[in-house]
Amino acid sequence: MPSCSGDVLYIDLKNESCECPDFEQRGLPCKRVYAAWIARSKSGECVGCGRKMRFRDLHEVGDDHLTFFENDEVCEACAMAHGIL
């Protein structure tokens, strides 16, 4: 993730750590870790192609479709290809 200084820092969400000096000094999650948590919580995976994207760009599958399960979420391309949209 880019930092304010323009450096690219590695964030490990599994271990809740960052390479920044703030994390190294305090040992607590920094603003980059919080930003990554928020970004991850707002994204999902298309069950059709596996691409990660924002939840608002995914379409929920209804119960009348045979390719996917009810409430699965697919991207627009997969929705168009499978007749959901």
C-alpha cells in the first residue's frame, strides 16, 4: 500500500502488521492496516470468475438460476454471460 512519503509498504492483515515506522515503534495496527481492513470488508469475490471487486459491483443470483446457488454474487460480465442480467 502506498504511504504518504510515496514508499510502498507491505501490510500483513493476517498478523495485523505493517512495515511502517509507526507500527514498528508502537506495535499496534497503524492507519494503513485499518485502511486495508476497510477495503477488504467492502470487497467480495465473483463466484463465476473468481475476480475480487467491490460488493456494489457484484450482482446477487436469484433462486431461479441453475448455474449458481441462490444468493451467490457474480460480476457484471459473468451475470451477462449466464443470463442473470
